[in-house]
Amino acid sequence: MLNDALKLLRNKMSDHIDAKDTERATLLNWPVARLEVDGDPYPYEEDKLVFADYLQERRTEVIFEVEEPSVSVLKGVLVTPSPLQVGDRLIVSRMTGQRYYVLGKDVAGGG
């Protein structure tokens, strides 16, 4: 019974992000990413950062089929720009090997 309780607790906590697990940072450069984590003496370069997908520019190939006035097919690419800008305050989480995962913008910090 104790093992079942521990297993349930582990499953519940596996997707949980505790506030103690996160830190704040300032975006110094974009789109070639560089950020400064609060309290760290030097900035982190792009090779030490992993950004959540929704923070990156996205390109989507699209096909429009138009039937009026005549049938035609238009192809193109829709670009959804990144919401990040230099100076944004970010919420980051430390990963192994002195890498950071960028979770999102810190809206409480004016980002």
C-alpha cells in the first residue's frame, strides 16, 4: 500500500513545476539567443539554451484552393513570429550541464 501511494505521488509530481525550480533571466540578444540569469556572473549563449516551441518563430506551409471565379491553387508559407524581444524578462529552469530551458515570458516582471 505504501508503494502504491509513493507511485501515485511520483506520477502526480512528474508534470509539476515548482516555483523553486525556476529562475528569472533577461534576454540580451534575439534571434541569436543570449540571456543573463539573475545572480549568475556571465551570460548564457545560444548553445546553452533550449526554448519552448511556442517561443520560436514558426513556419507553416499552406495550400489554398480557390474555386471562384476559377479553380486555382495557391501555395505559400505562413510565418508566426516569435513573441520574444530583447530586454524581455524570462522564466527559465536549470537543466543538467549548465543549460537552461526557457519556459516563457515573465509577465509580472514587465516582459
